[in-house]
Amino acid sequence: MAVLTGARVYGSEPGEDPGPEPGHEYRELVGGPLDGRLVDVTGWAPDELECGAALITPLGHYGAGGRAHYEPRPGDPLRWDWEGDTP
């Protein structure tokens, strides 16, 4: 995957280097509250990658503790599209 220059990795803490790490595998999040972030999927099983992820974010419709659901884009599984928020 071509890693976006300056892209922030989901889950990085303030004060940490928010960029991608060498040797890790990432998916780009597209749309929704985490648009433009990268999610580290290093070590995920193929069936987990096919399902996408529900990622905790305070930025979504349900606020703190809510989740933004992302699924692989058909034909471009390196990008995950936002499918909506869940509590």
C-alpha cells in the first residue's frame, strides 16, 4: 500500500509519532469521522480483513464510546469505506 505522507495512524496518542511504522500493514479509512486515518492491520487474519472494523471514536454520531464502522471497498480492499456509526 502506498502510505499517505503525513497520515495519522488510528489509536496514536498525543505526543506519539502519529505516522505509520515500517514493517506494518495499514488500511486507509475513507469518509466518516476517521477519514484519512490509517488503521494498523498487522497480523490480522484474512477473514478479519474481509469484515472491516468498528473503531471506537468520540468523533462519531454517538460521541465518546461510539464506534465508526468501516468495510473494505469492493475492488480496492486497501481502502475501507465508512458505513455508519453504532453506539
